[in-house]
Amino acid sequence: MNCKLCTQKAIIDSPSYCKKHFLKYVEQTAKQTIKKYDLLKRSDKVCVAVSGGKDSITLLYILKQLKYDVEALAIDEGIKNYRDETLAFLKRFCKKHKIKLIIKSFEKEVGKRLDKIVKTGNPACTICGTFRRSLLNKYTKNYDKIATGHNLDDEAQAVLMNLLKAQKSLYDRQGPKTGKRKGFTQKIKPLYFLKEKEIMIYSILMNFDVPFTECPYAKDSFRAYVRDELNLLETQKPGTKKNILLKYLKNKSAEKNKLELSFCPLCGEPCAEEICNSCRIRKTLGLIA
Amino acid sequence: MKVFIEKQNKKVKFVFEGTGTALIKKLKYNSEEVLVIKNGELVSLDEKLTNKDTIKIISIISGG
Ligand code: SF4
Ligand SMILES: [Zn+2]
Ligand SMILES: [Zn+2]
């Protein structure tokens, strides 16, 4: 099979592109998403939330290539045999590409490493996600946008998961960008229309050398189930994942999120209840009074 | 054919001739989950693979 734009051999099937045209396609797709959904202004100061995985690294690299004013923020949850390697990689990568990297740790910010929190039988991902989101927002106050590496697969899975669980509120909150809400830095997803497979290929072709270690707590069996079913559908009917997102965006209610927000009296972060989720968990864990 | 399945760190050897699509099917993978590397080069799935080739199967799925 040849590239649909030149006479070179294709390295990927659909769309069939050679290496050069595939790299271009990935960058163009991100660029078009940014433009179409008005994700970034030229003057914006962007903070890329980086995990050190292929998605966030690809995003960071592409935004830098597109000459946006980017910095990177990584969260060190305190996960042995995982985070140290990815952080070392991130430091090398950011140094090489002259990108400022900021690292905030659970140990210092929350009061305990995730490994220790989990030892007492607490659910790793719920706690990890809550603290991470809270720190991400807290340390991006002087940026215009937070960019995350969510891809087409992540997002199509999320739409289905929320439908299956009938979580209307979460369903309303997806899309290439979050709405503007007081106290929250706006989040954008420039890789929204790129498949996980495409980002994987991009990171291999670009020789990013992303470490393949996985978080030892990653065991979301419901997501894995949805992912496998979706992959099956996609092979039987190519384009299914993208169609889910396009239909979702079409149906998404134009109604603005009218949720009344207040601010947490303990940490000053925005929250929907009396105190924020992060402080509530820290209280239960005995990390604050 | 020598096949290295990266994720499981497993090396297997068997007789096989056919396309990347057929090989993926034989190994019970889904084309959304894996990439086929033939003699060190990423190839599209209609690529003919022969017994002389060294193949690496890379898993796309990862956590985080
Ligand atoms: S898999 Fe769970 S515990 Fe690990 S980094 Fe992700 S959210 Fe945190
Ligand atoms: Zn080409
Ligand atoms: Zn709080």
C-alpha cells in the first residue's frame, strides 16, 4: 500500500500515509482542533499537564513546535517503581526541548505519598485523581489554559462510560475544552481527534523514547471493558470512535454549567460543597485537623 | 517466523506467511491494540510477511 499523497510506502493503513505525511497529518489534526474549537489564542500562556506518557509528551512537543508559550507541570504522586522513571524522563525531555518543567509532589502538598495512603486500604485512583486535579488547578492560576493529552480513544471511552453509568453531570463536562468557570483554569484537549494508535505511532517515529512503565495501581476494569468493546466495534466499523465524539458534541447541551460554586475555607480552592473534595479526603486520612 | 511480543516480553517461533492483518488475527489481537514492526520498520497491515522476517508486536494500550 502506498501513501495516498505520494509514491512512498505507507506505514499506517487508514489513513494510508508514509512517515512524512503521517507526521504532518498528526500535527495538522491537532492544529485544526485548536482552531475549530478555539482552544488557544496566540497570546495564551499554556501549562501542559504531563504524566510522561506518550500522549502528554506528544502534546507538549506539538504545542512547542506550533510556537505556543508552553510550560509543563508534573505531579509526583509518590508511586514507587513508576513515577521516578517517568519524572527522570520528563526532566531529560524538557531540558532537551527547552521547556520549563514544574514538579509538585503529594508528599509536600498533601502531606503523604500515594503509596502510604493506599497502604491503609484507600482506593488509589479516586484519591490520586482528586489530589491531582486539585494541585493542577492550584498551580496553574497564572496560566490561561491547562492542556491535557486526552486522545480520541480516552474521550470516546469516557462518553460511553458515563452513558453506561448514567452520569449526566460528567457527560456534560466532556469535549475539547471545559467551560470558563470562576476559580478554574480552563482545560483544553488538542489531541481530541487523534487516536491512541496514531499518537503511539507518532511518538515512535519521533523517537521520543517514552518509558513504558505502567502505574501499579492502574486497574480500571470498567474502562478496560469499554475500551475492548470499542476497539472491536472500531475494527468492524472503522470511524465508530470518532462518530461517537461528533455525535456527542452535536448533542451536548448548549446550556452553560450553572453550578453555583464557593471556595474551600481550608485551602481556598473552588468547591461545590462546604469544603473541597481534596480537603475532605485529607481530613478522613487524618492529614489535616 | 520469529515474533517478539513486547508487552509480555515473549518470543515465539512458528511457520507463517500472510499479511499483518492475518498475523494479528492469528495472535488474537485487535488491530486497534497493536502495531506490527517488520525487520525493525513499522509497516501497514496489508504488508506481506514471510517466514524469513523478524516481527515485533508492540502494544498500544497502556495505563495513564
Ligand atoms: S492509575 Fe490510578 S493511581 Fe496510578 S497514576 Fe493513574 S489515577 Fe493515579
Ligand atoms: Zn506520503
Ligand atoms: Zn480544600
